[in-house]
Amino acid sequence: MEWEERFAALERRVAALEEQPRRTPPPPASTAEVFWALEGLKERLTGAGAAADGGGVLFTGSVRLRDDERYEWQYGALTGELLEADWTETADAFAALGNAVRLRLLHEVVGGRDTAAALAELEDLGTTGQIYHHLRQLTGAGWLRTAGRGRYQVPPRRMVPLLVMLTAARPE
């Protein structure tokens, strides 16, 4: 008799499941939906003709840091132009970011600590002279600019590229 009770319980559970509304999983996103920016780039490249045969690169972003700071930016380049360019011309920009202290200084400036005096108050960044050295390197490479009265800021045209580079450098 035990199996009859178990069978009846199983029938009740199946009936309860059948009464529940059917939920269908959402259809898988199409490639066009997942890669909407890439698909848009491909469309533009197709319209650009032979010059775009080798493909292209696009990066874009919309960034809001504080209530009064919003950056929207996009940049694209044809692959052929990038491959033919002299990459050594970018060494200073990459070198400026290749130092933990300079990255920390950039992070602090983006976060609102934007004067040399405020940056000098931070621990583990070195002496005031060393901090000024790093600030000069970041300014010389275009990652920072002076904004008057001892203040520094990331130029608006560099905010999205900086975040793109940080994104690209993240481990997978």
C-alpha cells in the first residue's frame, strides 16, 4: 500500500505543476542585440567603402562622476590607419599610466581630490617633490591639466579613453 500512497502524492504534485501558468524563457538575444555597437560600426564601415575594408575600432562612453560632471565621448579609427601608424609616438601616454603612484593620483583627482596640497596629504605617495614629479608626467602626457589655483583635472576628452584603457587592462 505504501507505493499507492506515493503514486497518489506524485499525481497530486504533477497536477499542481500543470495548473501553474507556463513560463517560457526569453528567447536568446540575437547577435545584433548583444553587439549593437559592433553592428553599428560594421554598417558605417560598409558605407565607407574600400578605405574601411580592413575594419575599424570604436570606443564610446557616457560617464557621470558627480552631479555636475558628465562626459559623453566616442572615437573611432580605421584598422589600416592604426596598423600603419608609428606606435612609439604613444609611448609617453602609456608610460605615464604605467606607474602605481600616478594611477592613484589620477584616481584621486577623478574622485575630487584635485589640489596638489590635498594629494600631498595622502599616505604612501612619496614626498611633495615626488608627487609634483608625477603630476608633471601626467600633465605632460595629457592625462591631467591644470585648472587654475593649483587644481588638476582630467581633460574631458581624456576621461572616456582613460576608463577604456582601465577596462582593457582588467584581467578577464
